[in-house]
Amino acid sequence: IVDLSAVLTTFLDNALLRAHGQDNSLVRLSYYQSGEVQVLSVETTLSQDSAKAPHKAYENHLSINEQLEDIMERYPQSNFKNDKFIYRQQFEY
């Protein structure tokens, strides 16, 4: 059994840290099934005209705690994607 609460809590915490201090940011949570795989995705989107350097807290406090690290090792298809306007955390199981 996967502890989705640990994954969700960490993903949301990271998303809110990334959005902190940004204008017009959006945090989106999605949970869906793709074939035999279930996907939990948390995404932070920034508008092009308001993207700033990440808040200091973001750089120093994004977390993958030990429990989440163990879960992510068992599900290597899970990933993090970060570009200038979108920060996506995706967990597949």
C-alpha cells in the first residue's frame, strides 16, 4: 500500500513554497488513471509576465523526506520537472 498522504503533503508543500511571493501563480492538483497506472500530479504555474526568481524558502526547503524518498525509489517512473514557468511533481503507481 502506498502512503499517498505523505506524497501529497510533500508535493503540496513544495508547490506552495514555489508559488510563494509570485504574482498570478496557480497550483493545480490532478489525480487520474492512465491505463493500468494511477497518477497524482501537483503543478505550480507562473504567468510569463510575473515569473521571478524562486523565493529563498523554495531553494532551501523543497523536501523529499525519508518516507517519500523510499516511496519514490519503489516507483522510479515518478518525476519532477522544473522550468521557468512550470514546476511539476508527478507520482505514478
